[in-house]
Amino acid sequence: MAFLSRASRFVLLFPLLVQPLAAQQSARSTPRRPAPAAAQPAPAAPVAIDRTAWLYKGSDITPDPAWQFGTLPNGLRFAVRRNGVPPGQVAIRVRIDAGSLMEEDAERGFAHFIEHLTFRGSRYVPDGEAKRVWQRMGTTFGSDTNASTTPTQTVYKLDLPGATSGSVDESLKILSGMVSAPAITSQTVNAERPVVLAEGRELPGPQVRLSDAMRGTFFAGQRLASRSPIGTPETLAAATAQGVSAFHDRWYRPERTVVIVSGDMDPEQAAQMIARNFAGWQGKGAKPAEPDFGKPDPKQPVSAALVEPGLPTLVAMSVLRPWTFNADTVIFNQKRLVDTLATRLISRRLEQRARAGASYLQASVSLDDVSRSANVTSVSIVPVGDTWEAALKDVRAVIADAMATPATQAEVDREYADYDTAMRTSVETARVEAGAKLADDMTEALDIRETTTSPQASYAVLKDAREKGMFTPETLLASTRRIFVGDATRALVNVHTPDPSAAAKLATALKADVSGLAGKRRAQAAVSIDRLPKLGRPATVTAREKVAELDMEQVTFSNGVRLLLYPNASESGRVYVRVRFGHGQVSLPADRTSPGWAGDLALVQSGIGKLNQGDLDQLTAGRRLGLDFDLGDDAYSLGAITSPADYPDELRLIAAKLAVPGWDPAPVGRAKAVALAGYSGFDASPDGVISRDLDGLLRAGDPRWATPDRDAIAALTPSAFRRFWAPRLAEGPVEVSVFGDVKADEAIAAVGRTLGALKPRDATGPATAPIRFPAHVDRPVVRFHSGQPTQAAAVIAWPTGGGVEGVAESRRLDVLAQVFSDRLFERLRNEAGASYTPSVQSQWPMGLPTGGKLVAMGQITPDKVDYFFRLSREIAADLVARPVSDDELRRVLAPMGQAFLRASTGNLFWLRQLGGATRDPRLYDAARSFPRDLIAITPAVLQDTARKYLRPEADWTMAVLPRADGGQASGAAGGSTPQR
């Protein structure tokens, strides 16, 4: 791989961070590991492994030869493979075939509770030590080390960077102890109970209530209706060590367990490690009978209504059929592909109507097997305003039309082309698919009782179906008719004000005659790339120079456009294209609300020249072309991940967007409606208030970063949108980045005839207002939410700095923030059980001279707000008063160093690091200096950094509290707020 030479150079700069892990393990294993409570039985002789490929039993799918399989004598199964993406990493998954659907009524939440308890302590690791053990191996808790519980499974996840045989073996040993013998005692249950309750309390209330209502309505009469993995406060409060242990012993058994290893190691070695660490595990008691998840019950109510002002008005409809196990065969998958194209075709028609100004903002159709409980055709609708009855009728009309009359072959071919492109892309990029992704794919396949295979084999299944003539108007018509028939049809409507008749109205709307409402189908003419507006004369190259140590080139064109080029095949089949232009968010008006907020929602959708978004969809059909817009601090950008064949046209697409933008008014109206539909959600929870207000408040109310109020959104017109954005698309310097599987001379020529054909631009930026941090407050700024009375949030922040010249300082602040975060996590979550997700982050804008900040926040109960501030200030004061220990610093630096090494093997990392580097070469040095900067951080350096920034007279605080009257909170955002 082209990156390996550079990555290996950086490794040499990490002697203190990436030392041999075997030495680290031996240093910590003896003093930190207690004698096991009950010794894990070790096999007396080599384990006899059944090497049958158990995944493919009953299937004629071509097995993926990279996966090797085995079954141990105790029934535990494994799947292992070699994968070197990223280099040195090994992904481990331990899947237990047990989730919330296995719980009895009094056990609701126990599957998830056990997931928590396994990380507290287990056979080989004392209480609270698992996180530290893996941190010393270079993992980041919460991303590299994690777990999840669903209705049908519990999965323990570990992505081990810089893996050695010793660290993998040690990790498998720890995981074996976690699943076979977690420390489920009265002490641990009582200690973790507040944390689990805090997790449930901090979930976004409106979304949880909607999810609960949908499950209760759609799966009425089945277990899934009342089996949220989080459980209930009542069952969690009543949980005992004996009860939780009983659930564990019943369902955590080797024959219900699969260990998956995918990474940069010998598969046979991994198999032997699994056998050595898991073969001695024996289940307790008799095997449990599989619970009956039930079938859709047609006798249950058809409709229900929810009153949730914190969510947009919406309608969700499902057609349910019993879930049955199907052998994962070629023909089964090919029939599913026909069904998939049928749903995609309907969703496209619905989207076309929404763009044209329908009664709904968004609508889509999907087909899924849900938690082994039902096969479900789902329809989701977000109406314009509160007109949900009209929106439901209009969507039903489109579906009815699709069931009555076949599509054209051109429509079918359009959906096939996009699907073919997606699968072909998987084949072309298979060599660079991450090992963690492959492990997750295997886990998902096991959960849905299907197989997984290579992208090449999957693509062959699709092409074979095409050759068989399976994708025709007639086959999609038959599929559409089939997937909209079931044993039960259910629907749920969410409204903003109580209406006792809403459920009855919904039931009536489901039966209403919709004939004639579909209107005439829109026939989309073929559109070629040549329909894009013509560009000017290609530019010539005026300068071409190598970028030292980074294997890149910087190219300057005669019209002033600059190119940063990185031709490499490390990610075969992928090309990253990004075009930075203009001056970004800092250049927006600082004295008033502007339409900057609408750029992401409407700018791309507004078309190019005379081509609207429908035309552009047709132009990009079957190709890897797109337009992703981003409003950055110091620049705007357009870009996409494309292919070696398509990137020249991607450059042409972006150049045409900048040169001759379209100004279709419909996307502006839709953007306004979308923004207003979601606005009430800001008030519904502490998270919502923070997402609306914090960015503006931390910049002293600056409207460039503040969320606009409802009136400002409603007042936006298409003409005002155009007046604002048209000059911004045409101003400021243009920087093009092309990273990936390209040839240098060809890429330079492609940029020259596209972005190089733009008119020269003035690179001088406008005068911009400074960014100010809010003044210190003696009492927290208070905002209110209208959600649950048990929910609150607290924020404390300190100003820092900005600019590339302070990059070393920014990295010291990153380390300081992580140390702070770990301490806050330990004390606020693990010791006090007051918050599930406290965090501390440092934000340092590289492209701006000011605006940086270090921010700590946590969701808590209202009575813990003062405690959060007191604890945060105690931690800050301690970081100022005394240096951290060597071990604490190592547990932060090692994961950060490993994260850098992994990320630096991918193009996207360098693309993000080097945005703007052609104008500011200091960014090249900043990208190269990361290892040196990290290694230079010592306890004394970190203490000096804390002294400089964590000053009590500079901090700013905010609390989000429930309204005493439970009513709607103020919708104001970004202005000054009275202190409480």
C-alpha cells in the first residue's frame, strides 16, 4: 500500500506510545489481576475443532473463501479471516444469541443490564479495570471498545489497534471471562443500576415515545410490542443479583455464542486462540426453549395516535406478514432483489412528487425482516404542516398506482443501474474494506439468519438475476402487489395537539378511495453529461511542485485555481474529490440572521443551469457522481466519493454548479418546511435545546452560528435565497483536492478543463467580525425545555484559541480534554451514577485565529446540576494543581496515537487535514507534526496547559432545566439570555 512507507515513518516517532504491547501486558498483568473466583477449566488436550462451514448449511450461496469457520466441542462457533485494513488492527466480535425478546415480563432490561455488568468486572478483570486494560493496548473506549443489545442479540465489540499475538490472546481471554463469568453480585448490580437508569433517562424522550408507540401498535400481541432493550424503570429498580444471574445462566451459553475475528493476523492462529480461551466454557443447566415471538395478529387495533409536539407531524404505516426462516439461497436473494427494486421505484416517485410541491415533505417505502417477529413493508410520511390526512391519501395513491399499472422498462432500468453501481463499487473497493466492517457484516448476517459472501459473489447473484430476465415491469408489478398484502395493516399518526378522534380518522384514511389522486406519472427524459452548461477555455498549469514527505503535488492553474493531488491506489476504486471555495461561515453577516442555514437543505437541490434535480438524478444514474455541500468555518465545499472512471465528470459537475447554478424555487420552499417541521423538537429535550442554542451562545450570540428563529425561516423567499447565495458561489479562491486511484497527468488535465475553465476570482477575503467567547458568568445561563421533568443538562466551557500556528497547543488541549473526560466519566457516571454520557471536548478552528474552546457537558437530573459544576471545577482545579500520573497520560496518549496511525492509512484523513493547505502551506507542516507534538506532551506540559486555560475567572456555564409548568419553552436562539 502506498501509505505504508509514511505510516512506518510515523511509527518510528512513537517509541513511547506504540511500544511492544507484550511488555505493557506483563507490566500490568501481575499486580492488577486478582485471583479468579472460579478458575476457567482449561482443556487438558488440544481442542478438536469441527471445521465445517456452518454458516452455509442449507445454502447454495458461494462461500466467501476468506472466512474460515469452526465449532468447538462445547457448541461455540467461530468465524475468522485475515484483513489488513487498517494495518495492524484486529476486530473481535462476541455475539450472544440473546436480547430483550428473551426476557420475561419481570426481566425487561436484563439483557442490556448484563452488557453493562460484564464491563464492570468478570473472571479475569476486577471491577472497573476493563476500560483501563484496553486503553493501555491503545483502544478508545466507546468506539474501539463497545457493546450493544438489541431485541435478538447482544454483541461485544473490540477493535484492537497495533495488535500482537499477545494482545489478541489476552483480549480473547478477557472476553471469555466477561461472557462466561461476569461479576453479577449485589454490590455490582446496585452500583451499575443508576448508570443503566441514567442511560434510559437520557435517551431523547420524543423519539423514545414514538419508538415505543410504533412497536406497541405494529406488533400488538407479540413480544416485540413491549420489549425495548432499555427495559423499564420498574423492572430495573427491582433487579437483583439472583434474578440477573438467572437470566445470564439461561441464555449465555457456548452454543448460543459466535466469536468473530477479522484483522491483520493469521486466521489459524486466531482459531487456536479462540479454542484455547473458550473451549472450557460450559453452559449451566438445561438448554432453554426458544421463546415464541408470535405472529402479526389481525384482531389487534388497526390505528393509533400519539401526541408528541417535540416531533414533526408524521404518519407511519406497516403491512405485516409472519416472519419465517428461509434458507439463504440464490433464488431467495434474487427474489428479494426484485422486491428491493420495487420499493426503490415507489420511493423515487414519492420523492419526485415531494420536490414538485406535494402535500408531504418526505415519504418512502422499505421492506424488512424485523427482529424475527414479522416481515414488514413500511411506509413513512412527513406531511407539510399538519395536513397528514391529505398526505396519507396522496402517498397511498402513488402506491395504488404502482400496484395497478406496471412501470416502464426505463424506470426499472433506472433503479437497476443505481443498484448495479452500488454492488459493482463494492467489488471494486473490496480490497480496502475495513476488517471491522467485515466483522460487523458477519454479525448482522447471523442476527437475521442469513449468510454473508464476497462482493464478487453477491454481484454475480445480481447479474444472474438480470440475465434470467427477473427485472421487468411485470415482475416489479407482481412484487409490489405482493408486498402490500399481509396479515395485518397498522398505522400510527403523531399530532401536536390532543385529538381523541385522530386514531379513528387514521383508520378511515387508510380505507379512503384514492383513485385518481396519483396524477400523471412523470416521465423523466434521458439526460447526458453533455447537457451540463458549457465551461470556458481550459487553464494552463503555471506551477507544479512536490509536497515534501507526503507524496503529494500542488498544482497552480492560470485562472488561480490550485490543486492538491494525491494519486495512489491504496484505496482501489475510490477517488475523493473536494472543491473548497469562498470564505465560509465566518464571512456571513455578523449583525443579522442570514440564509446561510438554508444552503445545506436547498443549494444542491436547486439544480444546475436549466437542469433541475430530477434531471441531475437521471444524469448520474448508474454512475458514482454526487454533490455534497458543506458550510465550513473558513470555506464552503462541494465534493463526493467517486471512481476512477467517473471523477472527471464529477469535476465537471462541480464546476458547472459554481459557474451556472440553477435557482429552482421549489427546494427553497421545501427547505423552509423541513426546518419548521423539526423546530418544535428543539424544545422537547435538553439535547434539543443545546443543539439549537449552544453554538450561538458560545460565540456571544453571534448570528453567524446561531440557529435562526421561526420567523426568519418562514420569511425566506426564493429570490432572497438567490441574492444571498449567488455571489458566494462566485467569490473567493478555489482549491481542488483529488485523492485516490488516479493518474497524475490525467487528473491535472481533468481539473484544467473543468475548474480550470472558471473565470479568475479575487482570492482576497472580506473583512470579518471577530469571534468572541461569552463573558464569565457568576451564575449559569439558564434555558428551559418542555420534556421530561427528570431531564436536565449542564455545560461548562473555557476559551482557548485558534489558527494553524497553534497546532501543537491544540493537540495538548486534545489530550487535556481526554484526561478531563475520563475523570468526569469515572466520577459522574461510575461513582455517582449521575450521568450516562458526560464528555469533554476541545475545539480549535485551524482556519480561524480565534474561536477555540474546551467544553464539558453532561445530561443529569435537575438536582445534580450544581454537583456537575462543582465536580467539573474540582477536576479542573486538580489538573492545574498537580500533574497527571504517567499511567493516566499513557492511557490517553496510546489510543490517540493508535487512532492517528489507523486514520493516516486512509485518504479521507489527509483530505480533512489538508483543507486550505494550497493557500496556507503551514497546514502541511501541521499534518506532519502530529506524532512529534503528541510525544512531546509530558505530565508537566499538560499541567502548564491546564494552568493556561482552565482558569475559574474565564469559565462560562449553562444549565438546561425542565419548565416548571411543563409547557413549551421559548423558541428564541442565539441572543443574550437572562441568568437565573
